[in-house]
Amino acid sequence: MSGRPATESLARDFGLTAEEYGRVLAIMGRAPSLTELGIFSVMWSEHCSYKSSKIWLRELPTTAPWVIHGPGENAGVVAIGDGLAAIFKMESHNHPSFIEPYQGAATGVGGILRDVFTMGARPIASLNALRFGSPDHPGTRRIVDGVVRGIGGYGNCVGVPTVGGEVNFHPAYNGNPLVNAMTVGIAPADRIFLSAAAGVGNPVVYVGSKTGRDGIHGATMASAEFGQDAEEKRPTVQVGDPFTEKLLIEACLELMATDAIVAIQDMGAAGLTSSSVEMAGRGGVGIALDLDAVPQRESGLSAYEMMLSESQERMLMVLRPDREAAARAIFEKWELDFAVIGRLTGTGRIVVTHRGRVEADIPLAPLAEQAPLYHRPTAPTPSRAALGAVADPVGIAAALLALIGCPDLCSRAWVWNQYDATLGGQTVKRPGAADAAVLRLEGLRRALAFTTDCTPRYCAADPEAGGAQAVAEAWRNLTATGARPLAITDNMNFGNPEKPEIMGQFAGAIRGMAAACRALDFPVVSGNVSLYNETEGRGILPSPVIGGLGVLEDAAQAVGLALVPGLELVVVGATQGWLGQSLWLREIAGREDGPPPPVDLAAERRVGDWVRTRILAGEIRACHDVSDGGLLIAVAEMALAGAVGVRLAASPPVGTAAHAFWFGEDQGRYVLAVADATGLLAAAAADGIAVLRIGSSGGDGLTLPDGVTISVAALRAAHERFFPSWMDG
Amino acid sequence: MRAGIVVFPGINRERDMAIALARSTGRQPRMIWHAETDLAGLDLVVLPGGFSHGDYLRCGAMAARSPVMAAVRAHAERGGYVLGVCNGFQILTEAGLLPGALLRNASLRFLAMDCHLRVERSDTAFTCRYQRGQVFRAPMAHGDGNYFADPETLDRLEGEGLVAFRYATPSGEPTAEANRNGSARSIAGVLSPDLRTLGVMPHPEDMVDPLLGGEDGKPLFDALAELAA
């Protein structure tokens, strides 16, 4: 073993506790080398080991007849019909995006793409769930600008359309924005590539970009809070190269059409370490790496640096030995590095050699099996007192104009106008056209729908209700297009898990999500956990972001939210006027109070299935779920999307105030637009579904029941003002 | 009509283009790797959109020096048809097959949205299925679509009728607001003097299907389908 041995003090600098370092010593039977300590510290980091979250994640349902691979692989895989599988996952790049917004977001997109195409899928769509600090906070504009440019800069160039996502603001994200990137790909269901290595003696092949010093210890950085030294962490952020990623996609897919690949995994967090350790570990084999063969961008890289580098656009593969030459030819055509850097062995150990010296020699089974696993203490989130009556200080029309223009509800066109959503020639519903993005599958009638959802203010007030709501809203958004929801990926963004109240939020959110997943037959097939989202001890709102996937047999059946003149509008689902944690309460009454709206999962399922049946029967011309801002915001968004007015004629039930009726955020509701509501109302009565006729479309103004009219032009001006004036003004 | 699509490393709209061509012509175009040099038998060569070589030097600058480009030049000199869309338009200007250059958008931001194009002449092989003055919709998706040429070149293009399309309002007015990327004289598409090479920034190939937002771009491909074999 070369170099000086590691010490407990160095281990602490690498993020290992004294107890964890003790385990390292027990496994090794001696002090580890620097490289070995680096390998242990990244593999046992929160980011790679899920040591605080694993025991809770086991509570989530992960199976269904259509699930091909659940959590544990690079991404989740579900059967979607026509012999095809959808492969998808969401992953956070929160910490790097705070330090260096452009590259942090760009490499987030690149990393999630690799998780998907490493399994044999051509990526067809990306989405991004973004949460930023208050618009008034001095750092927010710079972060928004960099993140949006980074997502566009990478996604537009790599050639995968960015078709949806979310953007929200809250002061809790001032020092810790969330950038959660999701990618969906398509592959033949019987041609899925996995990461378990097999075949002693088979070559281990490195392809893609060269290795440099960027991103060393990125996984460890992502597993710690930020202090005032965040700027100093910039060297841990990786730099993205979407052009190389595009070549890597094409080269890998070309190779995957042959029978050369035994196993393949991208080099993501913890780079060469995690890919080699996980591939060999899952396959129950050993691996010997010769780092002299690794393509290097700069001279003088040490073994430690190469094993921990997070240089982007790199993949590790195990090939059939007789296919090595053919594989090399493909990568040479695409002008990418291709290097045999090792062999599989029967030793059950990872042995890393550099310049003729053994730099690391670690038994793989204990590295995985004795990884720390914590059942950290939890403290329940105190329940919020009921809201009681809240007076309306401004009236319905003024509240509508204020809400439709507030940062959390205004038009996101400024953002999505920087993302190429039409690339690929299959985008049926672009951003803003429907509750979920809808893409047809090339050459087929079949289409997929995608969405990302979470309402963190609900989660903060009641993690369990908020967790259930996030899953239910994703299911509802897919349903509103006519799609049958299939499965989700989750991105659990929370604060410091060593604080019982944070672990309590995590556990509560998981309980709510699990209940919703079961009630809606909507299992979790992949996901990512991002903890330590804190700066100087202040945590973010608990944000379990859900990425949902659904399928439509025929793309032509998809409906959007845009109205045309001459339709009748009906709200489906019960409206009681729940103002607790609503945007009306925050924006108009200036309070962030009360419990969030409860989610009745049985009603959610019944109402959603009924709505989807009506859509697929061709009865529905437009559909929009009722979410942030309530019923009147939903109607206004439908009017804006169609550039047509609406005359409202509904009145609140006895005992419900007008502002609670129009802006309450009761769950499980949809606004449907139909040519003639008579049949729909009769069907609802027969099926026991709560429906209420609320008005009709036409003209160029939104007319409230009291006769006050706001022109669609005035609504649009209010809706579209914020982003351009804030960012470019 | 036999069409080929050149695939440079980093190109990403070649499939969109193939779908649009196949929809109008009824046959699959040939995919041509940028290192190939034999374009024999093709009536139309298309340089599609994307980020050839990552756009890392100047958009299209490296692709313009690819082995295939000498063959594209010879094809054009033989009177063959050439269509360059987005990055393809940038490559044609970098190769000197069309005048001018595409600069960074005036807003300094990537622009991905539908725009409206006014057809400036309808007597070309590309535009004969449109009426002169007709406005059609197409998505744009570019960071560098701001057409630039010196005043003499712009005057010559106008004088010789080589402006194919201008950015306009839905009613056909070439206003500053409709010209989002800041192109000189709202120019969105340029023809060669023999009217056989066309460069255009927006993507008519992504507007050929009613399910995907309309068929505004289809007349361009229907026109190309009629090219004599």
C-alpha cells in the first residue's frame, strides 16, 4: 500500500463519524490508505448510502403488474404496452445549483439522462421541479437565471425536449434552492440493461469524457449543510458538456443494439468508485482496476483523485470479451474515449492499481453490507390549529387579479420559452397546454404523460397530508389529460436528518405518500433522497417532489385545459372552501396558517377514475385540475389558455363564504368543459359523483356571478407581468 | 424525389426532419454521416437542426468544414436542392453557401416558442405551395438566430428577391415585436441566387401534424415532394 495511512482526523474531514471510521478499521484490519478512505467515505455518504432514509423508504409500495424494475436499479422501469417500457427517474442537484447555478443545473440534467440511457432507453423527455427563495431575496434572481439557462443550455443541446415541471418560490429556499431533474426514456421491454457485473475475466471498459479534477468529493459535499463558506465549495461542482453527452447517448444506443454489453452503469455521484463498486457488488464478483489506463484530462492525477472525480459524461461497462473490438469501433466513430481499465475477478474485492502500486484493496461485501444504517430519532410536526373564519379584505375580483399575477401562480412562459419542448417532433401537449405534458411515441398512436408535483407549504404544516397530496396531485394531473397513471419517481428534499423534527417530517411524508400510492395503484419505481438542505441551520420546507408517468392508448384522446367558446363548465368533486395553507390566505390575507386541505384518497380515486372514463369516451373538450389558488384560478387559467372569456353563474353552498368557495384548495377536484352538460350531470348523478355547473365559455371577459367582468386581456397582463419585469426589467 | 439528411455530430433534429419528409414524400430519406462524401442520386440534401460539434466554436463553423460539405457544395453547383434549417442554416452561412451570419439572439436568451413567418415569394421549389404574403406558424428553438449581413448584402438580397421568409405578426406585419431574435430586416429565411438553396431558422418540420399543433409547415415538404427526380 502506498502513501501515508489515513487518520481519524482525516476521516472526519471526509465526513465519516468516529464510529463509522471504527467500522472501516474493523473491515480493513489496518489503517486504510488515502484512496481507500476516499472510497469508504463516498460510498458511506448520505448521498450514496441512503443511511438515514433507507429504513423509511422501505415503507413505500414499489410493485404492480406493470412494474418491470422498481427501486435499486439506475432508474425505474414500467411496461407501457406495444412491447415497450418507460424508464424514468428524478434526481436532485440542489447543492451544486446553489454554489454554481448554471453548471449545477446543467449537470443535473446530464446526470439524470445517463441514469436513463444506461438502461438502454432513448431519452424522450425531461422535466424540472424548481424551488427558489423569495423573489425579494438578493440572491434569487441570479440563481433563477443560472438554473434556467443551465437546464436549457444542456437539454436543448443534448437533444431531449424539456416538456414540463414546476417553479415555485418561498423564503425557506433563500439559501438552498431545489433543482430536481426528471428524464423519461423508452426501450423495448425485453432489452433493458442492468448494472450487475458478471463473468470473471470480462473486460471493464471506460467510455466517454476524460477524467479531470472536477467534482472531487461532490457526493460528500451534497451530504452536508452549507455555512458561510459555500463559495469555497465551487471546485466540487462538475462542469457539463452536453455535446459529449449527445455523442455518448448515440454511441451507447448503437452498442446496445448488439449483444456486446454484459452490464453498464453511468459514473454519477462518486464517479468511478460508485460505478465499479456497485457493478461488482451487485454481481457478486470482484474487480481489478488499472488507473494508468483511465483516459485523463490533465497530468499528475493521483489514484485518490481519479477514484473520486465526478467528471461528467462517463460510463463504465462490462463487455463480452469477443465483442471488444466491435464496441471500440463504435466509440471511435463517435470520437469518444474507449479504454479497457480492468477485469472482473473472482476475489470479491476491489483492487485499484496505479503506477505499479496497489492503492486500494477492499472487500466488497462488507463495504456494502456493513454500510451505516441509521434509525434516527423523529419528532412529530405539531398539528396546526384550525383556521376559523377569515374575512375577505379585498373582494373576489381584486383577489383574482392579485393571485393570477403572484410569483407562484403567474405565467411560467418566461421559463419554458427557454426550453426546447418540440424537439423530436412528438410533443402533443406542450408546457401550459395541459395539466401534464403529453408525448406521442414515434411511429405509434400510444402516448405518455408526465408531471412533477409537490406543495411544500402543505408538507410543512402536515407532512403526512402533504406527502399524500403530492402523490394525489401527480395522479390527478395525469388523469386530467386522460392518461392512466402508472408509477412515480420521488425526490425527497429535506433538511438535516440529525434533527428529530426533520426526520419526523421525512417519516410523515413517507407515510402519506405510501397511503396515496396504495390507494391510487401508483407505485414508486425510482427516486432520490437529498438531505442536509440547510444553510446556517435553517432548513427548507419539506419537499417530497413526485414525478408521475401515465399512458394513453391513443395520443388523439389527450385533452388540454384551453377553452373554446360555447362550452359549459362543470366542477367535479366536492367544494367546501378550505382556506388553510391556501395561496389566497398567504397572498391576500398575509397568513401562512392552518392545516392543509385533507386528501380523501377513496374519493380521489373514485372521482379521478370517473373523469378519465369521460375523457376517454370523448365527452370532454377541456379539463383542468383544481389546485393552487382554487376554483377561480383554475377557471381563469383555462380562459387564458384558450384566449376566451367565461361567464360564471355558480353560487357557494349555504354557509360557505364566496372567497372560500372560489379560492379554497379542497382536493380531488377537476373543472371539465363540455359542449352540453346535461348528459354529464345525469351520468354523475347516476354514479354518485359530486358535480356542479359553474358557467359557460364565450366572449372576451371573465364575468363573476355578481356581474363584475375582468377582460381576458387584463387577466393576461396581470398573469404575464411578473417574470419578464423581474428578470429582464 | 430522393432526399438525404446530413448527420453531423451533435445534430438532434434529424429525426424530426425525416418524419416530415417521409410524411410528404412517402419514402424514408437517406441518413448521411458527416464523414461521407458521396451524395449521388439525391435531389435534395438537408442540413437539419441541432448543435453540431456542440456549437462550441461558432454555430456551424466546424460542421461547415466537415468532409461532406465539399460534396454538398458540388451538389449545389450541379443544381441540386439544399435545405438548411436552424443549425443547418448556420452551417450554410459558415460554408459560404448563403450570405450573412446568424448572431446571438438580441435578448441574449435561447428562444423556444412558436413564431409566424410571412412568405416573401411563392415561385420557388420550396415555397410554391404557399401564397406570397401568406403567414404560417412554426416553432423556433435557437440561441443564435439573429440574421446579420452588411447593408449592401441586405440590399442585394432584397433587390434580387432572395428573402424567403420574414418574422411577422399573425396578420403579416413584420413588426419589431414579432422579430424576437432581432434579425436584420426581420429576415427568417434566405435563398441562393439560383433559388435552389434555402436556409431558414424556425422549424417547419415540427409543424406537419394536426395532433402536434398544426400543419403549417407541411406545404414546404409537399412542395419538395414534387421535385423532379
